[in-house]
Amino acid sequence: MLKRRLGRTNFEASVVGLGGIAIQYQPWGQAIAVVKRAIELGVNFIDTARSYADSEDKIGEAIKGARDNLFISTKSHFRTKREVLGSIEESLRRLKVDRLDLIFVHSVDHEEDLNRCLRRGGALEAMREARGEGKVRFIGISGHQNRVLAKAIESGEFDVIMPVYNLANDGADEELFPLAAELDIGIAAMKPLGGGYLAILPEVAQFHVAEKAISTAAEALRFVLSNRYIATAVVGMGEITQVEQNVPLGYLPQFMALEEAARLKERARSAGYTFCTGCGYCLPVCEEGIDIREVFRLWVFHDQYGLRGLAKERFQQYHREKVNLCTECLSCTERCPAFLDIPTLLKKAARVLGS
């Protein structure tokens, strides 16, 4: 596995990292097998979050006996010192480690939120205290808005950033990545496959896929790995087959010609599905139990992969009645890092998939 220096942490990170968001949806045994297989194939950067259900527990079980060779990162979505200190203690317990290599302030997408984290009694103060006590080695910040992350690292308080970077969202190249390089801030890119929206997914591989499909997983990941600013591409993987497909791309240097990159980016952007990254932050708050992410993914299946019958069948069987219950309370929109008008988009998806 090729490795790149993660900024001033000086850690040599595997260029393909494992994101823990996907294993929260998998059975215990399968999730542990996924993590172990990734480690066997050379992954040494593993990232999760306190808010990813039982992801930390599964990772903690899977890394027994291998912890010393790994860089373990987690994230806290809390904003006050008291809450974050408690979150760190809980993460240490669940991961079964006595120290976190990296703790992120999770999903900071507004300047007001950043200021809240930085002020006295905020998240940063807690993380600095935990670092002083040896419970945390490095502090990072994740988010979906490049301008907010740029402002954050100008503070000098963060060692690593985790921005969105993929074929449909490559704006970080313009200012954020050069600034991070200048300040020696490590870059761990999230959503390299767009939460699955930019690549052919395992569950549709058995079906005929239209020629206009956005990209393959290999193409989407190659694009990210070819960016030399990025130390590690953090890929959410919940299946052994995904691990065995994605991780070997980190064995050889990846290069993507400008012409190929331009073609793939144009295909991704013209698809009209750059709106949803599949982060899932909208899911816990829907009082009607609408699986927003899955509805949008079925929309992608219908329009981009040509899987119209499959998409309509699944939507009408599992999701139509729920979507019709939407009260437009906007709780999902308030949590969406891309500031989407989710109720309006759900109506559009229902018109396409429900006919």
C-alpha cells in the first residue's frame, strides 16, 4: 500500500483509508470482517464518529491485536466542552483504546458554528485538554463547506482537515488545498465516491447498467487518488467485495490525464445529482421515518443507471407511502450540510419513481 504524509502529524497514511460510516448498517460479524480485511490489505487509517451508531464498537473489536500499526480517528458532533469531553471518553471506551490518534470536530459547515467551537468552553477547548492529558494526539475538523474549513485552519488550531472531494465536488483544489499545504495541514478526503452516487454500486452490478452511468468506482477513486494534496481518501465500505475492489487501487501510483478527468467531471455534473452526498445526517430527525438518502439513491438508479424498473419497484414497495407523509417540517433541511430543500426534492423524486 502506498503511503503519504498526513501533514504535520508526520504519520504515513495509507492512500486508501477506511471510513466507518457504512459498517453501522451491517451485521456485527460482517462489519468486523470488513475492517479486518481492509487492515490485511494494507489500510492503516481508520476513521469513524461517535454519531455513527455502533461503528466505534465494531472497529474496536476488529482492531484487537493490530492497534499499534493503525491511525485511529473519530469525530465528535458536540459543541460544548462538557459534551465533547464526555464524547471522547465514550469513544475511547467503545474503540477499546487508551488514546485517539485524531479527534475531529464533526461537520462544521457555518462560520457561526466554527466560532462556537473555537470560543471558550467550546469543542476545541475540550479537545486541547484531552490532548494535554494524552488521550488525543491530534485535532482535526471536518465539513462540507470549503470556505469554512479554510477559515478554520487559518486559526492554527487544527492538524488535519476532512473536506468533501470527488468528481462532482472538486472545488477544494482552488483555495483550500493550497492553503492546507502551505500550513502543513493533513488532508483526509471524505466522500471520494460521492456516498455511492458517483459509482456503480454492488447491488446494481448484476443488472444491465446504461452507457450513461456516471462512472465506475475505480474511475471515481482514481480521480481522488491522483490528487497529490490528499494524504488519504477515506472510503466508506460495508462489504468485503468493496474492500477488495477499492483498496488495491492504493498499491500503485494513480494518474489521471486532464482529458479523462474533464470527461468524468462533466458526466458527473451533467447528471444533476451533485446535490446529495449520501452523508445521512438528515436521517435521524425525520419524524415520519422517511429514508431520504435511499429515495435519492433510487432516483439515481432510475435516471443515471437506466434501472427504471428496479428503482420504481423498490420505491413503490418501500418508500412511497412514507414520502407521502412528509409534513415539510424542515428538520432534515436544517441538518443538511449542502443546505438542500429536501421536501421539494422528495416530491420531485416521488413524481419520477411513483408513476
